[in-house]
Amino acid sequence: MQLMSISGAARHLGYKSRSQLYKLIDDGWLDEHVHVQMPSGQRLLDVDGLQEKLQTLCQWRIDSVFLRKPV
């Protein structure tokens, strides 16, 4: 289990913005990947298997982050 902040996970997955991840978290789609650190309440994402989960949830487009080649 590799935990990252939401902004770190967005960078790790290749997103330009973390807003898509926040929307999916707030809607409850990523509940099994969200861990809340106590007592600060910081939300961390488990990035193991997260990309596969996002690929099933998000609409595929030609400029998708999943189709980009790593730099």
C-alpha cells in the first residue's frame, strides 16, 4: 500500500489538476482508496490499483492521461 496526498496522486497519474480526483472522492467512487489520517483529518490515496479503477470510471478520450506516454 503506497499512500500519497491527493495532489501527489494526481501528479503520479499524470493529471494536470487534482480537481477530477476530488470530484470522484466527493461522489464516493474512490472510497476504498481513501484513507483519513488522524488526528489531522488529511485524506490520503492508496495508489496501488488506483489507475485501473480510474480507467473503468472515466470516459476515454483521445487526449486521455491513460494514453500518454511516460516522459
